[in-house]
Amino acid sequence: MSTSLILIIILVVAGLWVAGAFNLLVRSRNRTKEAWSDIDVQLKRRYDLIPNLIKTVKGYAAHESQVLENVIKARSAAMGLPAQAGAKEHAQAENMLSGALKSLFALSENYPQLRAVESFAKLQDELSDTENKIQAARRFYNTNVMTLNTQVEQFPTNIVANMFGFKKEEFFELNESVAREPVAVKF
């Protein structure tokens, strides 16, 4: 075999490997975007449910305006984030909203007649279902981010990632104080 033929074979193999690594990174990036879209859909569903929940609670707990205002403010802050905001910013806003919703549901414990209202119970169930879907979407997103970040960092795909500008993504992390802190309702 001539040297030029060996060189051509090496270049073809290297080119195929670069193309394969590039396609792997593109697939991972697109899965991460898809996973983020799933989170976004569930968050929008949550945002749509909250005003109905607030209206229902207002009828029974009108003097608890601070709790209701906190939920409304947290919802507005979460919805007001620009699309290009990162996972960290979204996670912070969602953590605030989750904390406010926990306070709202804790408030309902002090109003047994509110818990018995069918519309409140249905909204609470729908919101709980949405929260579970958001949690599953977060896990799916974080799994895809981990895969992409590993590929961006791991040798030899990191060479292709650097050549074509692939970047690591941020995880959607839950704030530990919101997750573990019990809700206290005070009168």
C-alpha cells in the first residue's frame, strides 16, 4: 500500500469519526432542548391553574390576602422570565412559586369547608398532578443535561464539542430549603 492510500484511509476514518461525534452531540443537545420544552409545557399548565385556584380560595379565606398575594407574585415572576433565561433562573423562580403554593395548601388545612368544595379539590388534584409531571420533566431534563455535559467534557468527543462550539447546559436544581422546609401557617 502506498503512503497516500494509507493517509486517505486515515482521513476518511477520522472524518467519519468526527461526523459521528458531531451527530451524537447534536442528538444530545436536541434531546436536552426537547426536555426543556416538556418542563415549559408543564409550567404553563401550572400557571394556568393557579388563577382558578386563587379565585376559589379567595371566596373562603378572604382575610388571608398575604398568602394569596405571595402566590400571585411568585407566579408573575416565574411567568415573566424571558425565554433565554437559563435553568438556574427558572429554577429559582419555580422554587419561589412552589413555596408559595405549599403555603396556600397549608392554609386550606385551616379551612375544612374549603377542602370540601369540589372545585377546590379538583384544582388541587390537577395542580398536584401537574407538580408530579413537572418533577418528572425535571428529572428527564437533568438526565439529558448530564448526558450532554458528559459528552462535552469526555475525551475524545470534547475535541469535536470544542471545534463546533457545543456548551455545557445548566441543571434544573431544586432549592433544598423549599423542598425540606415545613410550611408554617400563622394567624
